[in-house]
Amino acid sequence: MVSRVIPVDAFDIVIFGATGDLARRKILPALYRRLVAGQIPAESRIIGAARTEQTQKQFQASVAKALDEFAPESKGQPKIVTLFLSMLDYYPINTDDTKAWKRLATAVKTNANPIRAFYLSVAPSLFGPLAKGLADSGLADESSRIIIEKPLGHDLPSAKALNAELRAYFDESQIYRIDHYLGKETVQNLVALRFANALFEPVWNARHIDHVQIAVSEDIGVGGRGGYYDTSGAMRDMVQNHLMQLLCLTAMEPPSRFEPDAVRDEKLKVIRSLGPVDPADVVRGQYAAAGGQKSFLEDVENPDSRTESFLAMRVSIENWRWAGTPFYLRTGKKLKKRVSEIAIFFKDPPHSIFPDETVRDNNALIIKLQPEERITLYTTVKEPGPGGMRLIQVPLDMTFSDLHDEETVNVDAYERLILDVIRGNQTLFMRGDEVEAAWAWIDPIEERWRTKNDRPKQYDPGSSGPEDALMLMHRDGRRWRDLGA
Ligand code: BG6
């Protein structure tokens, strides 16, 4: 099935940090692909802004290179590449250079496009100064939207300070906080599955669900981001945002409508219902060296680092729906496989009418985001054949690939999210109070680690994490889903 493409209104997007990695890898290729899809009107303008002094031509040449690398299909599309490059402009900027702001403001204002988005693809310390610069140069009007991305603070006080800094110049309805996990196709499908079907909702609670596992595992290490990662760790880098968002969408009550504040109110309630975490319910790890590859400590160049590259934890949601159903979160670098999934494990049938047959596993609903997007319902059925009543568990596979043309399957989260900004739809973006609530829950856990100063456990690269993480589950009479499954 070919997906419907509804063009957005023409817009101007200014990308601060346009020469940086995120812009080259994600933002510019995303805009290019939406242009190819026919969703972006050609009168739109993409204005790069960064400290680097360069001309429009030089910027165009560097974007052409970025497309070659990160949207390689563009090599066979010379006409559309030319069109895309013609939509680009560039303005060098320093936050304290009033003349540069004036030039940028004049360029933006001379255009008739009513929608203006400002993507702050820069270090968070620049969010405030850029927001102020936009306001001082008259660019923060009602048509303006700003887009920012994590780290959105590193604890509650810094997140509050950041929110206050932005809200001094922009209304909350103009601030788009990206969590790229919310732009993934299957994440939205989870919402459709839960709330567009009558089938799941009646069993979506502690009476019927034994436990939930949310896993985001990666097979790569921290790469060249050691400096950042050592100040962050898996908790701040992954749990505070991506896993938290997956947990919220899995656990939230039905919003009255699929509208920004209705959805975000429900997510906020989930975060505020999270119980304090018992230290015995957390396992932290650091990957060891192996096969000539560096250990975590070597990668972050800090032999004394207490930062975790792996985290497994048991989390409780203290409300009527979920009391008694643990949520297990697991994330880490250099694990067995790159997998992101939410696994819902249902309880045993109340009574087995098959006394001679052990049902091997209970029903489980696996919502896989990566590497492939798929929803699978494990069901117990009779083993085919005349040999009596033997039970086996089979996957009822709800792969949606037949529904999608290849292009839809490959739509990157940034394509969807950037266009949502242009449409003015905040549903898939985090509200300031959600971010603060997540930090409020995490801060005491981080604080405990800081005071105890324990070394995270070592684990082998390519494994499923430290042994202790297995114990965490065994102790509860459960087991982790195989990351390779
Ligand atoms: C980023 C983290 O937010 O998400 C990275 O900072 C991580 O450390 C990445 O690698 C994972 O994203 P994805 O979409 O590849 O699962």
C-alpha cells in the first residue's frame, strides 16, 4: 500500500548548528527525503546558521556531500538535488553578534512563508542564548517554533532552569522537544493497537499482565562520544527519555483524544506514578575489553569512571491499573544485538484443562521497533497432527510490511517529527513538565549511585549484560527475553 502524502504549507526552517553532525546525518537528509516525497513545497527555505564563516555556495556544496553520504539514493536524483540545494541559504552567526542577528532576521522576514521553525541543533548551553537572540531580533512571534533535543538538563534543577530560559521567550506551545523514539513507526502503532482496538484494552492491566519488559540494546560502544557519555551514562542517555517514553505509551490511560495535551497529560501521570526504585532492583554495568576492542573505561578515557554503559532495573507503577505488575527496563551498549522492543507477558490461564501438558510459555505480545518493525502475539495452539493433544507456542506475526511500500518502511523518525513541527502538532513531542517529572524520579537514584560510588559490574561485549542482571529476573521467577530472538 502506498502511503498518502499530504503536502505541508511552505515554511522557513533555520537550522542552528547546520554544519554539525545531527544536521548532516539526520535533519538535512530528512528534509531532502520529504521533498522527494512531494511533501515540502519548493518555496520553502532551509537556512543554515552556524559559527563557521562560509558562503551560501560553500554551504550548498557541503550539504550536497552530506546527502551523498547520508541519503545515498540522492546520487540518482540530480534534478531534485539541484532543487533542494536551491532552497538552501546560509548565515554565519555568533550568539552575541547583533549585526549577524540582524542579517538573519532580515533574511527570514523578507520571505512571505508564514511558518518559521528554528532547529537548535547545538550544545544545550546555547539553547538559552539562541532563544534570546531570536526574541531580540524579532523572530520569536506566534508563527515561530523552536526545536530542541536532549540533553534537556542533567537533573531536575537544570531541566527547570532550561525550561524557564526557553519560556522567557517562547510559549510552551511553540517548544518542540524531540525524542526521536516517538517518531518511530511502531511506537505510534502501539498507540493505535491499544486504543483503536477493543481487543487489548480489557486485558491491559495487572489482572492479566504478569510483567512488561522494555529493552533497547545496542551492539555498538560509545564510539567518539566518550566525553559526553561519561557525564551521562545509560540512565540519562536512554532511560530518562527513550525508555521512559516507551513505558509511558505502554502504561498510560486512554487519552480522550489523540491530541497533544490529552496524550501528554496521560504520560505525565504515568511518570508521576513511578515508585521509588529499590537499590536491589538495579544492575549497572560497563563493557569490558575484548578482541582488541577497547573497554568502556578506555573509550571514555577515564579509568575511574563509575558511569554505566548498561542498566537493568525493575520499576513499579503505583496506580490501580499496574499495582503488582513490574516493568523491567534494560538498555546498554555493546550487547549481543541491536534490538528495541516492548514485551508484554500475560499471566497463566486461571486453570489448565490440559493436565498432562505444560503450556511452555504464556501469551506474550512483542512490539518490536528495531531492527525490523513488527508486532508478534505468542499464542499456544495444538501441535498439528494426529498424535494427540500436544501444545506448542507459535508466533502470530503481525508484520506490517505488506501494508507498506518500501519508502514508508524506511521513513526516518526525523522526517515525521520535523513535518509535525511544521504542521504545528506537538503530540509526539515531550512537554516541559514531562521532562521535569522524569528527572524528579531519576535524581534520587543517580544521587544514591554518586554517594555510594560503586563500580558498575563488568560484562563481555556481545553478551546480554552482567550476570547480576540475570539474577535480578531469576530472583522474581522470571527471565529476560533473549535479545537475539
Ligand atoms: C540516542 C543516544 O539518543 O539514541 C545514543 O544518545 C543511542 O547513545 C541512540 O545510540 C539510539 O537511537 P536508535 O534510534 O539508533 O535506537
